[in-house]
Amino acid sequence: MKKLLFPRLQGKDCQELLPVILRINKRLAEVWSSMSDPLERWQFSANAGVGSMEMMRMQRSRVLTAFHRAAALFLAASMVTAGWAQDASSVPSAPSSQAQQAMPSKSQPFDVKEYSKPQSAFPNPLAPYTARHVAAPNLANTPRIDQLMHDGKLYISMNDAVALALENNLDIAIARYNLNIADTDIWRAKAGSSILGVNSGVVQNTPGGGVGGLGTQVGSGQGGTSVAAGGAGTGSGGLVVSTLGSGPLITSFDPILTGTLQLDRFRNLCSNPFCVVSDTNTATANFAYTQGFQWGTNLAVGFNNNRVTSGSLLTSLSPALNSNFRAQITQHLLQGFGFAPNTRFIQIAKNNREISDVAFRWQITNTVDQIENMYWDLVFAYENVRVQQEQLTFAQKTLSDNRKQVEIGTLAPIEVVRAQSTVATNQQTLTLALTNLELQQLLMKNALSRTLVDPVLADAEVIPTSTMEMPAQEAVVPTQDLVNEALSHRPELAEARINLSNTDISNKAIRSALLPTVDLFAYYSGSGLGGSQNPNYLCMPSVDPSNPNCPPHFTPAPNVSYGSTLDQLGSSIAPDKGAGITINIPLRNRAAQATQVRSEFEYRQAQLRIQQIENQVRIEVRNAQFGVQQNRASVASAQAALDLGRQSLDAEQKKYALGASTSTLVLQNQAAMTQAEVTLVSAEALYEKAEVELDRAIGLLLDHAGIVIADAERGEVTHAPNIPHVAARPIDQPTPANPPAQPQQ
């Protein structure tokens, strides 16, 4: 409101205006206070724009007078501040502070490497057992949008649109998490666990635009596609599981420490005369350590301890200390032997990480393709509105001229009716063009932002500052060269080749699982016994030295401490060592045979799939070339038709001025010229889309646009894109009123 009343006020002007405003408000307050008739006061207040508050002001006239003066002072002071700001800079103002508070814009780049490694036990031994918190997604738009917002309108060039998409587009934001998800599979694989697979498709949930190609399929699942890389798919009979990752069981590469600490108290009850009622207290402390190694070796170490206190007459030692130690090494000789079957998940997980990188590049390619198409749709919508407005203006002028001629009797009244029909038709066409423009603006804002909650952004018009540029002569590149570029750079082919490598890795492990299980093992164990003589033992002299079951010269056992008991483990007092082979031969082995044969079929399918994609790429490249040639010819044809339409309209207007034509024919020629101009704008937009499709088909869309993948991964563009076949809107071309300085192309 301030800008409408006082446009371009300088600080000096506002300082001179301040006393004038105070005098005017003082005079208004005196006049209003001198009126005694309420009706007269109400009329005066209504004329001053404050009639809705009349009843309150009649009761508080003194407060109102003071309020008027304070409000005038505040308004003048704010205008002085605005004037000083305008003196400092002539750039149009940014959106209001209230809108900025409603949706803060904070630059928060996405750190791809933050979760690339697990937490180490050093220096914090509890870190591996502490949950890691993933920050909530940042739903605020980046500051770039605020920088491009001027006077409530969003002025964007093609480069601005692509940069905003790389920072704010939700499809890219969703796909960005797949990079870290793939890292977690590498953790699992290095620990000896199976992998969960990665999302290798493209998120395409942003409406508008569209991605070119023949038979292009994009995913719409949570992270891109519901089919994991080499994982599970959905078949006609339910869940269909791939053989990828099958093979011998893998022991955990992460050491596993288990322990049992137990206290037990037991009292036995006797049911026969030979039983002795007694209490037994047992303390147990057992520990075990197991670990697998990547070459097929398993290590198991056990350390068991117990302390038993008993009051039984038949127990010699109380307490009795028992310790034993056992270490066993097992090596697979057939099934599971070597690195190939035991490291298959690690190799597949690393390949899947590469697939995630390729898929993310594919995601950026598709999103940039979509944004460029949407931008040209927006440019066409603006040009279409301009053309339809010109047509309506011409029809309205013709209608006005016809009415004047009918009034003076030089034209039949039917010509007015015909002109009215033409005006109504043109108004309908303009309405369709305007609503289509609003839709394209909404789609563009949705594609370039994370949220539309900000009322300034939601209500802002999107003004394109770039226009089409068609080179004077099309560059001639041999088709085979373009095909070779596509075969080297298309992400679909890269994914398919990596998946083929994964299938080959899995097949080696599956062939190992086809063999019988033959394991060589060796072990060593030792035992130790200690404790104290049980005073209640039957053979003790104090109990029954004449017992015939006791040795003739019974000597009480010496006290043996726990440390001495442990010494017995290493001194081989009671060793237990040996080696052996375990054999497990499944007769007929049908399950393993089926898995192995199926894996071979899947490998052949993957090979054929690569060939199929290559054929499809060749067709897409040729089709994209055809599209560029066809649309270039369409532009030339439409330009010729527009030139003819303009000349025909000019000739018809001259004939009409001489009385040799009618207003109906003039309107018909105007409509034909308008249609020719719309066709030209449409052909130019289709030509630009065809160029985008050609870049996408050969896999060089990002390279030609100067897009850095690292910027897309972080969600912060530091290297401005440079989209080809784009020109700045000419200065003499009609643009919205008071446009700001155009963003850099």
C-alpha cells in the first residue's frame, strides 16, 4: 500500500512531507471534533475511509485524535526509512517480513558422507550400540527463491529454474537419501550379513513436463522403484525372489562375544534311603567368542567357569572350582571355500553403491529434462496469452468501429452481431489461455520448491525471463557418433551392466553351494580343578574314618585357588586336543541344482536385457534426431504461415479501408494470423523440447547444461547451470509491467 501511495520517495522528500502530514491530520481531527451531529460525523468519517469504526470513535474522540497523530507520525517515519533504503539501492523490494517468518529459508546442504561409515568403538566403546539420529528433512525453500522474488512475482530464467530444481525439487530430495541407504548395505555386507538392496529407479512424482523417450518407465515407489537392484519383484503369483545373493551361509565377520552369568541355589529331596539331603549353590561364568573370516575360516573360543558349594557327604570339594577352555578352528574345503562365496555380499553392495550413483545421475537427468520441458510450456503459455489478448483487442476495436458505422447507417446491423460473436469466442479462448498459464505457473512453483505454504510464493506469478533460441543452421553430427555417445553415457545401460556383474558374482557363490559340505576342524581345550576340602565329606576323620568305602589312608585335598585353577589350563594337566573332518552330502541335491540352473537363466536374461536396452537407445537417439529435424521444419513452416497471415491481414485491412471488403473478412484474417502465431510459438517450444530430448537420449544432458553432480548431491548449487539453446528475453519484447533486472543467463 505504501508503494502505491508514495512510489519512489526519496529520504529528503519524506522529511519534507512529515510536517505536512501532521498539519493535515491535526486539521482533520479539529473538523471532526467540531461536528455535533452524529450523522454528519459518520458521513465525514466515511469519506475519510473510516466509517466502519464510527461508533467507537464517537465514544473516544480524544483517543482518536491522539491515535491519528501517532499513526501519521509512524507512517511518515516508515516512509523516511523506506526512502533511505531506496537511496541506498534501487533493487525491487523482497517479500514481506511476515511471509519470511512464516516459512524461513535456511541453507542446509545435505551431507552425503555423514553416514558413509559406522560408528567406531574407539574412543567411545558404547558408540556402536547407540542409535544414530537422522535429521528431519528441511522443508524450507532455499534463499535463491527469495532472491528471485520481486514485487510479489518470481522472475526466473531457464538457468534459475534448473538451479532451483537442484536445490528444492522433492523428487531429487527423495532420491538423495538412496546414496546413504546404499552405504548401509556395505556396512551389513562387511559384517557378514545379507544385503537389503538399493532403489535403482527414478522418482517421478512431480506433475508437469514429462520425460521423453520410447517406452520409458520410471519408478514411483518410496525411494525410486519398488524393485531393488537384484532384489525381489512382484509376479503374477505373488512374490518372486531372485537368486541374486544366494550361496553358502556366511558366519558373521564381526566378532560376537557371548556370556552367561548365573547364580543357582538347589536343595534336593530324597525319596530313597541312599539319598542324602543337601543344599547346592552354583555360580556360573561362561564366555564365548566366535568370528568368521572372508576366506571361509571360522573361529570359536569358549571359556567356562563354575563354583559349586555343596553340603553333601558325597562331595569331596566344597567349594569346587571348575574351569575349562576350548578353541576350535573350522575351514570349509568344498562348499564355502575361498573368497568368492564369502565376500559376494561385499562385492554386490559395492556395486550397488555404484548403481546408486548412476541412479542419482539418472534422477538428475530426468528432473532437469522435466524442468526444461515445463519451462518451455510456461513460455508457450505466456506467449499464447499475449497473442490471444492481441486478438481480443483487435476484435473489440472492430466491434466498436462497426457500432459507429451502424449508428451512422453505413453498415448493416448484422455485422455488429458477427463482431460480437467473434469477441465472445476470443474471450473464451483468452480465458482458456489464462487458466492454462495459471496452471503452468502452479506446476512450475511446485517443481521448484519444497513447500507452497509460504503465502508470498503461493500467490506469486512466475515470469519467465528466457526465450527460445534456434540456431541459424543445425549442427550435423553423424548418427553413429551420437549412438556411441549414448551407449557410453546412458545410465540405464550402466545400471544393467553393473547388475550383470552382480549376477555373475552371485552365480560363482551358487556354484559353490552346489558342492557337498566338507569341513576340516582342529581344536584344543584344557581343564582345571580347584577348591577346598568339604568338611562334611564322608571320608573325613571327623565324620566317619572307618567307612569301608573310603581309602585306607585318606588325605584331605589341599586348597587350590582360582588362579592355580587357571594355571592348569595352560600347563596341559588335562588337555583335550584333536582334529577331524565333517562331511554333509545331500542326496540328489535337487534344491541346490534348481537354484544353480535358475541363476544361469537369470544371467542370460540380464545379458538379453542389456542388448534390449542398447537397441532401445539406438532407436531413441534416431527418434530424437528425427524430432529435431521435424520440429525445425515445423518452425520454418509456421514462420512462413505467420508471414502470410500478416500480409493477408494487411491487404484485407487496406481493402476494407477502400470499401472493397467487410469487417467479417478482416476478423477472419486476424484469426488466421493469430492461429499462425500460436502455431509458431508452439513449434518453437516443441523444437526446444526436441533439443532437450536429443541431449537426454545421448546421455549428455547434464554435461551440456554444465550441471555438477556434487552440487545436486549437496542440494546447494555453487556452479550456475548454463542451458544451451536459450536466449534472454529481448528488451523490446512485451514483458510484465515494471520488470526487475533480468537474472543472468
